[in-house]
Amino acid sequence: MHYIGLMSGTSVDGIDAALISVAVGGRPVLVATHAHPIDAAVRGEIQALMRDGPNEIERLGELDMALGGLFAEAATAVLRKSGLAKKDIRAIGSHGQTLRHRPRAAHPFTLQIGNPSVIAERTGITTVADFRARDMAAGGQGAPMVPAFHHQMFHSAQRNRVIVNIGGIANVTCLPADAAQPVSGFDTGPGNTLLDQWIHRHHTQVRDEAGQWAASGRASGELLQELLADPYFMAAPPKSTGREHFNMEWLQGHLKKLAAPPAAADVQATLVQLTAQSIARAVRRFLPQTQEAYVCGGGSHNRELMSALAKNLSGMTVASTDALGMPPDWVEASAFAWLAHQTLEEQPGNVPTVTGAKRAVILGGIYKA
């Protein structure tokens, strides 16, 4: 059976589309991939709606429909690349685009847009969406959502592994070699989001390619300790976070506390250390028996970040998921394709020990083509 997964993360740098094959009882196999652009105007509107603003409902409604069209285009493009026909695809799993994630609100909620009815209508393929909301309804935080897929793809019976996903927000999944031990995981804090926002502010670039700008600076120990003092880093899991917490206002607030704020490049170098050290501290504190760490997501291409992570996780194997046979850019999109499979097979997709849900539940709503 074949499935398509669609994902757009907090970095809003495009839509990832992955087409996978799922055999009964086997590990999913990646068949085709496609990176679909989001133009600057749409990206700007997404980022604007991540914050409070005027006329939000009207703007959100239009953006929801527009993004549904873009997700449909991405699915059509990856299907074309695969050489398969529409009839060969059992379903599309669409994560959507997160605008708000509030797991600690009085009435916890999460909001992803990219209308799945539009995707199903324009592709003619049944679409599964709204994955996070069902976990929240079961008492979970709706994140991280990919640990069950990580276990399916990457578990080893010989080695204790951690899968580190560095997207806009970083999260870890602990995969104990002993199958009797529970899978655990949580958001560790910022991944690429502050790095991307800081370089965009100073150089109007979407990302710091390979960490080159960070490499030109020198990390500020004073600023780093100020940032690491945030209570989130020491909070016990289950926990999840997003740009509602780690954003430019958060960073600027800490910079203002310093007598002499560092140069812009030095701030970028410090943000690399923030991501690396917050991940490493989380692994060593909460997952101390880890022997191997495999990185996926856009952060795997940041050489400065990968180097810093390896130094902070000395004594462990640190590599990208390429070493396990899965390109790091396509893990999350593949995960949502697999979650669509789980939904149609009426199998749970969340991991309660990760999200804090009261029970394992079948995730997602089904939108028939």
C-alpha cells in the first residue's frame, strides 16, 4: 500500500511531500519526495497569523483554503515523480501548518490549517488530517507526534537510541533496546526557529546555510546562560512548545538584560549552542542510557550545530538518520504518511508516555475523496 505524507513546520520554509510504501508488519519504504515552495507573501501571512493581529478569523479562513490548495499541489507533484497512479495511493496524511499550539491553556488547543477537504477534492485521494487535536482530546499535549513512527523505523534491539528531530522546534524520541521499556520523548526547546528568525532579521535570508554565519561569530557565555535559565528547559516531560514561547520577543527580552549585547553574528553562534546544549542536557538528564543519537530535520544540515551537538554528546554516536537508511529531510513527512496508514487500519498513532495522553488513540479525521 502507498501513502503520501505532507508536512510544513514552524520554519515555514516549504511543504515536504513524501510517498511511502507500507507492507504489513514491515518498515515503511520511502519511494519519492518533493519539496514544494511557499511563496514569500503566503509565508509572511502564515507568520503574521502566528501572532495576535486584526481581522484574524477572516484572514485565517482564506489562508486555510489557499494552503489546502498548496498541499494538494505538493501531493500531486510527488505522485507524478513516483510514476504511480492516483489509484495506487490509499491515502494522504496531512499535518498541515501549525498557527497556534497551546497545550497549557485553560482549554488546551492546537490549530493546524491547510484545509483537508480541499486536498481530498483536488487530488481525488482520501485525506487524513487533524492528528494533533485527537491526542489533545485524550488529555495529551498533541506533541511530539512522530515517536511511534520513529519506533517503527529506527528501533534497535541492541542499542539504546535517541532520534533527534531538529525542525523549528527540536524534539527527542528515546528508543530503548529493551522492548519492555516504554518509548519516551518530548520537545527540548528551540531547534532552527531562533536561528532562522535572527538571520532573517539581519540578512533577510530564510536560513543560515550550513551554519556559516554562526561560524563567523563567537558564542557569548553570558547570553547562553541567560537563555538556558528559562524554566522550560528544566521542566519534566511530557512537555511541548513552539514559537508562542521561543520567538524574537523572548530573545530580545533576554538581550536587554545584558549590559553590552553581543554582535549579531555572536548571537547567532550563541543560538547554535542554545539548541545543541538544550538537546544534550535533555538527553543526559532524562535519557541517560543513550548510546546513539541520530538527527533528522533541517538542523542536520547545519554543520556548526551538528558539531556542537556531537561535542555536547561526547561518548555517543552522533550522525544523521542517513546512517539508518532514511534521509533526514523526509522523516517527518513520511511519519504523517504512516500515521494515515495507522488511522485507516484503526491502529493508535500517539504514544501516551510521550504526549501525556490518558490512552493510545486512533488519530486523525478522514476526508473521503
